[in-house]
Amino acid sequence: MRPLHSGILWVLIVCVSLLTSCQKSEQQQAQQKPEQPQPATPAKEMAQPTPEQAAAQPEKAAPPATEPAKPSDEQLIPLDIQLPKPMFVGTPSNIAVPNLEKPLGRPRPPFLVPAGTKNIAFKKPVTGSDEQPIIGELLMVTDGDKEAAEGSFVELGPLLQYVTIDLKGRHTIYCIAVWHYHKQPSVYHDVIVQVADDKDCIANVQTVFNNDIDNTSGRGVGRNMSYVETSEGKLIDAKGVQGRYVRLYSRGNTTNDLNHYIEVEVYGKAVQ
Amino acid sequence: MKWERWLFVGALMAGALLRLPQLDLRPMHTDEAVHAIKFGTLLETGTYRYDKHEYHGPTLNYLTLLPAWLASERSLTQVTETTLRIVPVVFGLCLILLFLLVADLGLQSIVCAAVLTACSPALVFYSRYYIQEMLLVCFAFGLIVMGYRLATSGRILWSMLAGVCAGLMCATKETWLISCGMMGMAFLGVLFLRRREGGLKVAVSVRNLSTAILCAIVVSVLFYSSFFTHWQGVLDAVLSYETYFTRAGENTRHGHPWYYFLQILTFTKGDHGPVWTEAMIVLFGFVGIWSAFKEQAGPQEHGRDLRLFLGLYALLMLLVVSVIPYKTPWLVLGALQPLALVAGFGVTAFLTWLPRHLRRAGIIAVTLMAGHLAWQAYRANFSYYDDPVNPYVYSHPTDDVRLVAVAVKEIAQNSPEGATVQVICPGDDYWPLPWYLRTLPNVGWWNGVGEDFVPTGVILVSPEVEPVLLPGLYEKPSPGQRHLYVPLFSRPMFLRPGKEIRGYITLELRDKSQKERTE
């Protein structure tokens, strides 16, 4: 009988010690979790909402616990979230543009450029067809401020207007990013982007983007699609054209007939 | 003369057939949804508070109580699109019926005007739109008609009715001042043009005028004071003009060039779909104005003066709505309605000018053109009702809003303990979802992710908010309280063209909902 008693005692001791160690390891895990990068996985999944991923990811990702922690000595009560009522708004602006690009529905994929490429338009001088803008200054086009807030954009007059950026030297241009105004969804008409060797855009003019499908602006019939302004800006593939001046045209937008620029970035390298 | 009466009845029936069916077909516009929710408060609590910055006057809300009571609807959740949109439909049809009171302008002209009013795509489209515009146009025409009857008879009844119409105009929309101002200018224009003929012969006394003004003030105060329960509303109604005059001159939102209205009335062609044109009304409208200017004195002096007045009024309204930079397409109604009326005179003048042997061909051509208008009105309302190629579709929600609402409601219904829904859109740009989700008890509306953000089971969000939302979902909650969120929709959803909305649901809630559904 003695060996049996001692055997039971040993089994009990092992069980108790195992239970204690399990509780400890759970507590340690809970304490360590904030430092672990695991939440990034679900965050990434949310940023790319495709049904396939939605179906596939939950098994792959180490999901956070779906049950809230239940400390034994605290009573749990339902969380009281104050639900605000809807706020009334005015008539939203209208977007009815032919040849309109469908939004991607996800962040834009990365654009590949040669190593050493940088924003060569940053703080470069800007001239334009409206030298006395309604709001702001032309220099705001290249000041590096990409917010849509007051004081971050320049507003040019109605009809066809342009801004010209002097890159201060010939450059090979790989892409151009344009932010017109994205505080509300709108589409800018007749967006034309040209690269040239002279400030009047006469010599060696190369059009890298043109969505003026009916040639109302007289710069040739465009083949590119119109697009809705977003905080991502419009990325234009310049295909490595070379030139010193970058000129951007527009002819009002779907909200009003004025023209705006928050920022223009030109990515390229100086020609050796 | 019998055929004219039958034709008038036919016009009225055509107007009803184009306006009444399937009032719930088109998704609710933001403006309609806002008015609907505001009406819901009035229906449920009996209170209305005039807002001097937006949303216009109270007549639309108060007049919607009638169909709601008739349909025994007592809360917002019971209210349907039909209950709301039947109100502008009734006033759209009243526009046609009011022609009966000016029949002495010439029955043939009136019948032609009735046909054009009944079949005009814009007048039909916005008769099915839960906004104030059709009410304002109807009250404005009512004022002209009652004013005409008053001028010809001098009876006190007409002065009272004219006053009521003016008061209703004032209580409907702040832009009533434009219509009344143009009426005044047209009246002065008639006085000026008739000065060599001894001026106007009107039977209006001081008593008539003071009665009309008193009635207008009483009716207007009645509505703005929420039936004598909120006197601040009367003061706000006066102060509101500062807001609206400032906005009219602004070009920041809804700023369009001067030819915008002429363009949508004469020729619009999108990247697909048909050509849209109401050129017939514009063309015959100008013929009518021309004929009114050229008309020689005859036995019916009052009718001749009214034709001149209406011609001038139509011209001035078209001019003023074109000059004001702020333009939404429904504002064209203020000019289009008098233009359709004078187009009736234009049609009869045109047929009279035609040589006798061509008159039959002229009648056939005019009939075909009116038929084309009716066909366009049908397509605008039953085929292209939310398609941006339709010139009267303006920042309109797509059918996606209904799909979003169905998906969210399905989750809520299949969740054992219901679901709390958060909607986060900057600038409160989530409309018309509050209308479509009105039956759900636990929906919260935010314009950003604040410090106190606590994620719930279902989140509807604008794409631009996502970068701020992610830390709120996966970093801020304590370990053990984080949930995995998965997409709610299988494709990108748009509240309206260019305005995407994304939906996320906790994996746990989705699984529970699916389980509940399969069981």
C-alpha cells in the first residue's frame, strides 16, 4: 500500500506543479504580447480586403484571443459605448465624368524606380498661368506639404490653368505624383502633364499624361482616364523622359470650375 | 372645344402615370435622406427646429405628416420612400391643375403648357424627389395664378389665397426671394412696356394688398415658429438670408459656369446612354416670349398682360439662375416651369404662323416632340434613375447603398445579441446610410477615430480613415481584447460615384452570424 500512496502523492504533486506552470506561462504570454509584432498580421489583412484573403488568413495568422480576459476577482459588465446620432450635411458634390477610372479599392502598389531617384521638384520654383492665385501661392506646389487643410493648397482661377515647375537642369524623370485637392471626392478635368526643355513648353515637349479625351484644351486628344482625387495622389509613369520643365494643366473640377494644387512631386535623377 | 378638355385630362393622367409608380425605385439622395431623418424627429416627437444654415424651410416636413398619418405611420422605422416622395408628386400634379385657373389665357395654349409640364423630364424627375424644390415652384405658380385672379376680379378670397401662397413660398425655401424678386421685376417690366397704352388695369385695392401681406406673414410665422412653439425659428428665418446670399455667390461647392442650365436643358450626352434634351421647351419657350412681346392689343387685355408677365418672368428666372455661380440641377425648375408655360403659348403661336396646308404637319411634329419628352421622362425615372449620364442625377447614391444596408442588417439579425455598428466617415459623409439603417437600434456615426475609440463588431469606414483606424483596432485594445477583423463585402462598395465605403466585421461575429443563418 505504501508505494501506491506515494505514487498518488507524486501524481498530485506533478499535476499541481503543471497547473501552476501553465497559469504562469499564460500570464507571461499576456504580459509579453504588447511587445510582439503579431497584431501587424491582422492589420495587414484588414488593409487588403479581398474575400479570398478573408477566407484564408484566419488560420494562417496567429489571431488575438477572441474572448476578453476574465480576471476571476472582477465582475464583468457590458461596455457602454455612446453611439452618436448622424450629423446632417449639405448636398455633396457631383462626380459625373466620362472615361472615369475605377478606384483600386486598396492602397496603390509600389512603383519601382532606379536606386538614387528622389523628388527633384522639392522647393523648386513654380510659375503659372494665374500668377495671382485666389488662395495661396504657387510655391505651395513644391513645398512638401501634402495636407488638404487650409494653408496647404493653392487655388487658381477658372477655365484652363497651368503650373510650370523649373527643375533647374535636365533630368531623367521616372514618375510624377500630383495632388490637386482631396478633402472631398472630386475629379479634375483635362489633366495634362508635359515635360519640356524650355519654360514656355515649346521645345522637346513630351506629354506623359493627358485625359482630355475631347481635346477641349487644345493640347491633343488624351488617352488616359480621369480619376477621383485621393490622399494618395495620382502617380504618373513618366517612363524616363528627359527635360527641365514640368507643366501641369487642368480645367476646373467636378465640384467647381476652379483649379487647385496641394503638391507635385517629380521623381528622377539629374542627367549626367 | 371638347377635345381640348380631353387633352387636358390626358396630360394630367400622363403626368400622374410618369410620377406615381415605383416611388421607391431610386435610392435616396443625401438631401432626401437628411430631410427624411429630420421628418422622423417631427413625426416621433412632434418637434421641428428651423436651422438657419441648412435644410431650408419647414413646409416639406409638416406636409409629410399628412401621408404618414394616412398610412398610419407613427415612427421613422415605419416611414417608407413612398410616404415621403408622394408629397412632391402631389405638388407636381398641382402645377398642372393650377392651369385651370388661368384658362382664359387661351385653352389651346394652356393644354399645350399642361402637356409640356406633365412630360418634362426635369419636372417629372424632381416631382419624385423628396426636396423642397417642387413645392416652391408650385407655390410660386400659385402666387402668380392667385395674383392674376385677384387682379382681374378684386375679390378678397384671391388676395387671401395669394397671401397664403406667398407665405408658403417663404416657409419652403429661402430662395423664394429670387422668385418673388423676379415676379416684381416682371411686373415692373409689364408696366413699363404698357405705359403708352395707359398702363395696367388691375382691380387691386389697398385692402386686397394688406390682406395678402397679412396672410403671407401669418402663414410664414406659423411654420417657422413650429406652430407657435419655437419663436426663435422666426428670428432665424430672417437671419438665414445672410447665409444664403453668401453661399449664392460662392464658387467653392456646386459652382458651375453660366451656361450649365442651358446645357442640361438643350443637350447632354454621357459616355453611354441616350442624348437628353428638353430643347423643345426652350425653343417654344423663346417663341412664346417673342409672341408675348409682339402681341397686339385685343379684347382680352388681362390675358395679354399675363402672357407678357410670364414671358418676362421666365426670361428673368433663366437669367438669374444662370448668373448665380451656385448651381444644383434642381434649381433649374424655377426657370423651367414658367418656360414650359410660355412654351405652350409658343406652340400655338407657331401653329398659327404656319401656312394652313402645313398646319397638320406642324401638329404631328409637335406631338412627336412631346412624345419624345415623355419617353425621356420615363427613361430618366425608370431606367437611368441613378446613372450619372442622366443630367438630373446629381451626386446620387448608387444601388450599392442598399446592398451595404442589407449586409449590415443581415449580420444584426443573425447575431444572437445583435450587433453594434460604427460608421466612420470624415465630414459626416455617410449619407444616405442613416436612412437605410434606421431600423437598427445600435448604430453610431462618427467623422473620425477619436481618442475614446472603442471598436465594435461591425465597422463601416471611409478608406482614408483606415490608417488611423488600424492602431485603434490592433494596438490600443489590451491583449486578449483584440479581435480579428475581416472584410464585410466581397467587392468595393460605393455610396455614390467616387465615394467608397468599406466594411469590416469581427471574425467571431461573422462566424456566429453564418452559423445562425445556416441553422
